[in-house]
Amino acid sequence: MRVKEPKTFIIAQAGVNHNGSVAAAKELIDIAAGAGADAVKFQTFHAERMVGGKAPKARYQQATTDPEETQFAMIKRLELDEEAHEALMAHAEEKNIEFLS
């Protein structure tokens, strides 16, 4: 008798690659589902709880974002509110992929 190997659970890391856009986040869900991932993972945070107003950007952030934009403003721009999360969870359910954050 052959033992069935457990299935690997694949998590697609969306992170903040939606750039604050719910439409882009839905596209990331679509891509993850189309690629056969079991789940798609975003980041949940509140900018006010995460970064101070005078915190500097990391070097890679300085090189890839508007140099006039503060660390706080950048993080705030990437934040998804509760309504966005609910919409993304519903979209993930429609696409038969688990939503993680």
C-alpha cells in the first residue's frame, strides 16, 4: 500500500504590492488563484501604530519612491482599511483562494 504524500500549501505573498489600490489587490488575488496558490497573503497595519512621523525611509525605499514623501506618508498610502479588507476577502472567496493577512 502506498502512503499518500501531504499536499504542499502554497501561499502567494501579495504584501503591499497593490500600492494602496483595491483594484490592483484584486488583480493580485486573480493572479494568485490562476497560478494555483492555495492562499494569498496581504499585510494589515495602521500607519499611526507602525511608524513615527519623523522616521526615515530605508535606502531601498528612498531609491524607489518619491524622495519628498515621508516614511509615514508612504506607509499610510499603502494601508488598506477594513472596508477594503472585506472586499478583498469576498473577492478571494469568489476565486476559491484563502485570504490571509
